Amino acid sequence: MSSTQTAPAAKQALEASLQQGASALGIALDQGQQQQLLAYLDLLAKWNKVYNLTSIREPAQMMTHHLLDSLAVVPAFTEAENVLDVGAGGGLPGMILAIWAGKARPRMRVSMIDTVHKKTAFLTQVKAELGLGNVSVHTARVEQLQVAQKFDVITSRAFAELTDFINWSEHLLTDDGRFIALKGVRPDEEIARLPAGWQVTETRPLAVPGLDAERHLVFIKRK
């Protein structure tokens, strides 16, 4: 069977996986949001062949391990106004949040920062192709970033130990803002080593449809 014959079936399978996953997570996505998320996944798969943005190669696996994995965190950001995704890589969760927020929370702004230029070039291309006016992309070390308006939520996914995450980016967080770190297993040892003046307010387990692995959100605020 030729690739042109299999492509529509593969696309339909991805669409079904997205719809079923979002439904299981209790997240409403309209047709436009679904198409943007699928377009993002398509761009990630294409760019990954050249730029090695992720070790996962198959779009079906990317759907579960990346897109739905990031979509699962959306309920934690429903009150956020100005979000920074540190070590954004291929845009997870930042780009997923931005696509969701475009319709669901139009006031939300999502900034993404990474030190690797090929990754921020990809993010810039996604922003342009999907017309995401709520996205800003920075190529820099987060500890050197300066912004006119601080962030009420700073997030990261598999970026660094919690202590480093806080120490490198706390200058960018509003006084009453919070960190939301995306982790696999509950990072009890990292939590025990938090810098003075910071506290974990919640650790929230996540169930990602189709993913048989532990996922936790760690919420951290100033004491």
C-alpha cells in the first residue's frame, strides 16, 4: 500500500486519538483548536526529521507522549494571565497551552524560552504558521531574561531539578505568582531540597489517556 493511501487513515486515527483524549481529560476543543493542534503535531514530526526536537519519531506516539501529556495540564492554568514556559524545547506544554487559550482564555499570553536556537526557530515557525498572536519566543538563558511584565505562572516540563528551576527564574515571577512544574514520578527528594522561602502548595497526580506512566504537577509559591 502506498504512503498516499495510508496517510488519510493515519490522519483520521490522530484526529480520533485527540478527540477521545480531550474528552477523557474533560477539555472542550472546538474544530479550530483541534485543527491547530494537529497542525502543530504535523510540524513537530516534519521538523523532527532534521532538527531532532524529540526522541519520539512516530506521530501516534507524539500524540500520547507529548500532545495529550501537555493537554492534561490545561486545567491547572485556567486562571493564568501571563505564562512563561522555561526550557520550552518543542513547545511542550507552552504551545499546547497557547492553542487552547486562543479560544478558551483570549487574555492569556504564553512566552517560551530556550537556549537552543533550532528549537526557538521551530517555535517561531509554529507561531507564524498557526497565527498564534498570544505567543512570544525568547532565545536566551532564563536567568538572564529581563521582561517588562513579570509572569504570574512559570512552568517547565522535564527541564531541571526544582531548586535550579526556582533559582534561575524566580526574578521573573510576580510576588503572588506560582511555579507549576511538570514531573513524572512525585519528586519527593527534590521537594525536600527546595530553596528557603519557598513551599509546595500541592502535588497533583495526572492521568494521561493512553500513557501508562506516572505524571505529577508540583505547585510552588513563596512562603
